[in-house]
Amino acid sequence: MPNPVVHWEIGAQDAAKIGAFYGELFGWRTDHNPALNYRRVDTGVEGIMPTDQKTMPPYVTFYIQVDDLQAYLDRELRLGGKSVVPPRRIPGIGAFALFADPEGP
């Protein structure tokens, strides 16, 4: 699978919409388990679940390895995301950036 996930979790009010957003952004496939109301992403164990605004607001926390950080940030903007933290280098490790998906603040 391209662009491997190191660790992540997503909670979304509209799990189908957010699943489609990340699927288009990173080329991921998801499947829906109606009995659990859960969308599994084919990384093996992680997934997308619906949240209730009263008990848990939408959230996303994850790190994805990509070959061109800026290219993916540009792509997420075209898909409706928003930059939160621009790319920052971490000496001896690499770089990171944060963005909000279409449901994010």
C-alpha cells in the first residue's frame, strides 16, 4: 500500500464523507461494516467511526509517510482541506505538517 500509516485514529460526524476524502487524497480503500457502523481502512486495524458531537467532537490524529510532503499538502487543499501547521523540519528525523480535513475547524 502506498503512503503507509504509522499510527492514526479518526472520528467523524459523516464517516462516509471523510472516508471518501482520505480515500481520494491517499488512494486508500475502505469498507463499511453495517453491523458495527464502522469503516475499516485496509491498513489492517485502523478505521473511521462516527462520533456524536455531544460526547466526542470530530477528530483526527495520524502520521503518514509520504515521498513529497508539499505535494500532498497541495493536494489536500484542492480536496477541501485546510492547512493548520505548515511543513516543519525535525533535525535528524524528517518533517511534518498538520492539516484539517473538510470537517475540521
